Amino acid sequence: MTRPIARTKAFDCVKMKLLIQERIHTDTQGMGPEELLAYFRKRVASSRFARSFTKDEASKRQAQ
């Protein structure tokens, strides 16, 4: 039986996800519910996906 060729990854999705989760955990440690909500709202508003999360854009998508 032939063994598959090992590949080296240029990008490790799982590693990136864990790093992001660790950063969020560090940033939000000790925050209360209102602070957490403000944190995530700020992060969404400043992301490249912000337009997808606005009420106007959401209502346009539902109308289609």
C-alpha cells in the first residue's frame, strides 16, 4: 500500500482560529455583558464585513 505524500501547509486555518480566539479572550477577560456587547459591535463595525451587518443591507437581502 502506498502512503500519501505529506504536504506542508502555507496557511493553517485551525492555528489562525485559535490565535484569534486567544486574542479575543485576552481582550475581553473581566468584561461584563454590556462591555462585551460594545466590544463585539465595535469589532464588527470596523471589519471588512461591516456593510453586510447593517440593517439597510440586511433588509435589502431579505427583499430579494
